[in-house]
Amino acid sequence: MHDTISRHLLIEGDLPADMFTAWVIDRAERLSISGWIRTCGAGQLELLITGERVLVDAMEVACSLGPAAARVESIKTLGEALSKQGSRQVSSFVRHSVGSPT
């Protein structure tokens, strides 16, 4: 059985927001993980990813490298929890506007 977790991240750096957000959504869909992303301010993106632990870890590594046009300076884990979702979930990733995700 695979652990399904949710990890809340804050990514900081030189992050072209629209391009980085689209890149994250594409990678999340390829890994079949769900979650959301939003811009917090200049050079900051907040991300919540949910899926099998190994896939969430892979997504975090991918984010640390980012797309070619971005320069990631840091990724901070704001929280992590076991997810109540089953390991066979439908991938859904949402882009939120500035403000609280719903």
C-alpha cells in the first residue's frame, strides 16, 4: 500500500508566475497528483500537492529545478499530512488567484 500525503510548499525565487504555474500544472498532471497553486507576491508561489509520497517527493524535486526560465532560490515545507484520499485518485490541479484558496 502506498502512502498518500499532502504537502504544502512555499517556492521563492525569480519565478515568471504564469509560466512557472503552467509548468507546475503540467508536471502535476503527468505525475497524476492533485492540488493547487497560487501567486503570493513577487517571487513567491504557494503550492499544495497531494498524491503518493514518492510522486509528491518527485514533484518537489522537479519544482526545485523548475523550468529553464526560472531560478528557484528556496522551497519551504509549510506542512505535511497523511491524506484521507485513496491512492487511486483523479488528478486535478487548480490555479488560484491571489488570496485564499477555497
